Amino acid sequence: MQPTAAAADLATLGGQTMGTTWSVRLLAHARDDLHAIHAGIQAQLDRVVAQMSTWEAHSDISRYRDAAAGSWIALPPEFATVLDCALEVAAASDGAFDPTLGPLVDLWGFGSAGTPRRVPAEAGIAQARECCGWQRLQRRANGRELLQPGGLRLDLSAIAKGYGADLVAAHLRAGGIGAALVEVGGEIHAFGRKPDGTPWRVLVESAADEQADLEAMPPRVLQLEDAAVATSGDRWHRFEQDGRRYAHTIDPRTGIPVADAAVAVTVVATDAMHADAWATALTVMGAQAGLEFARNHDLAARFVIREAGRLREAMTDAFAARLVQA
Ligand code: ADP
Ligand code: MG
């Protein structure tokens, strides 16, 4: 054991970002200035927002949306990293994950445009779909410049929270923090070990609004050793119309929110950016195809689905292997 370990204690910090909250538990020493650490964390997350939030009029992503057709937009390194991952997952998932769905996200009322949340006219869906498609993104300068061909709108909401958790974790590591559990809007990146030498443990998210069913679901606890976990779910961002539930994950193949979307899809990966993107991609694929895909691609994934009015869980072996046995 390192000589300083005994003097370390767990500190908890928290704040707000990306329309949600963040929290960090970290191994701190008496000499650590927690106010400075807090400010440092917030600065990392503010950087993600300043670049990738469609809610900020002057963010880089908004600048890209507003750019004239034919112009090349310079991307800051963090933005380029996230877009790299987004395109990697888009290609690997055969477009289930698509960072260009901005027009559809807005049309269905889940974006920053302020459109009401209701089922749009079919012509509107067809029109918005014309303005989408990850294969239309053209980059140059090693991915640091992006062409606006006209009408393209990026949406990185399905990946930015995970990236934020990674960025904060890297920042803390670089600042000499030996261990931390970083959470941004439910997406988590953990490194190091707790003061007692044991790995971080987190409860896997299920469905907060289905309490009755929840009791029948066993609580699942993940052990995280330099690993990340992200969950996509329909808990908050959804609406109902004519007896159908429309959640905020859109199927790029139809332009319509995923039908019978899983209640929760959780992915464990080495970084939260990939975990976050894959959780969304698997949500689009659905439980059956998604689990098969995860098994074939060595993804650690768990689905919670509604079946005959009850909740049921299904997971890959890689996911089960990371659970703390009850
Ligand atoms: P959460 O973790 O809050 O459940 P997700 O990570 O699944 O959210 O991201 C959902 C958001 O991603 C949507 O609100 C929308 O902005 C965007 N989005 C929706 N469908 C897709 C898709 N197929 N690919 C990429 N991004 C999407
Ligand atoms: Mg996601």
C-alpha cells in the first residue's frame, strides 16, 4: 500500500451540466483543495457544452448548423474526438446510431428547436429524413474540419454525457487524483480503487417509474475497474399519443422513435463515450437483434424490456461477468 493511502478519504462533489446533474466521488487528501477541483471539473464540462450543445446559440455544433452550404468548419479537438467515435459507432452499427439526426430530433420535439412533442405529419418526417445521414459527413485535415453541405444538423446528445465523464476522469487523473467515480447524467467513468482498496461498485439503472415491477427485478451491482457504464432509457424524455409511447431514441431507418423501446439498455466499456453511443445504438436495434449484435461484437450489454406488462431483463455473458454476485 502506498504511504499516502491511509490519509486519503472519499469526497463527493456535484453540479449541473447538459440539462442534468454531475457528481464525482474521489479519493482526496487533506492537502487537496476541493473548491479548485470542483471548478476544474465544471470547466471540463463547460467545454463540452460550449462545443457540442445544440441549446447554446454560439456553440460549435450550432455554428455548424448555421454555416453556409459549402463551408468547412474547424472543429476543436474534443469535438473531433466525439465525432470520430460517433462515426465509428454509426458505421459499426450500420447506421443505428447516427449523429446527423438533428432535424428528426427537433421535429419530434426532443431537440432545442422548441417544437411541441407530438407525432408530426408524414410529409414532415420524409422531409427531415432527407436532411439526415451520417454518410453525408465529409471531413478533412485529419478530421479537424467538417463540411456543411447545406442543411445538415448534428446531434451529439447520445454521446456527449459519456464523453464528459471521460474528460473529467482524464482531468482528475492528470491532476494526480488516484481514484474517482465520475457520473454525468447517469453515465459513469470509474478509475482506481476506493480507500479500502476495493473496486468501485454501482447499481445498474432500471426503470424508476415502474416501482411495482421493479420489486420483481433483482438489483444488479456492477464492479468497475477502470471502466465505464452508460444507460439509455425512456424514463424522462418521452410522450404518449393515441395510446403509444414515443421515447427520444429515433430509428434512423424510419425517422420514427423506436417502437416498444427497451426500458433501459446498459453498456459497460472502457470509456463512457463508447458505452453511451452503444447504449443508444442497441436501443435502436431492439432487444433481440441488439443482444445478438452485442454477443457477436463482444459488447457487455443488458436490456430491460416490457413483456406482457412486466419487466424482463436479458444480458450478455460479458455483462454478467462484471456483476457482483449476490
Ligand atoms: P439517455 O441516456 O438520456 O437515455 P441517449 O444517450 O440514448 O439518452 O441519447 C438520446 C438522445 O440522442 C436523443 O435525445 C437525441 O438527441 C439523440 N438521438 C436520438 N436517436 C438517436 C440515434 N439513433 N443515434 C444517435 N443519436 C440519437
Ligand atoms: Mg447514449
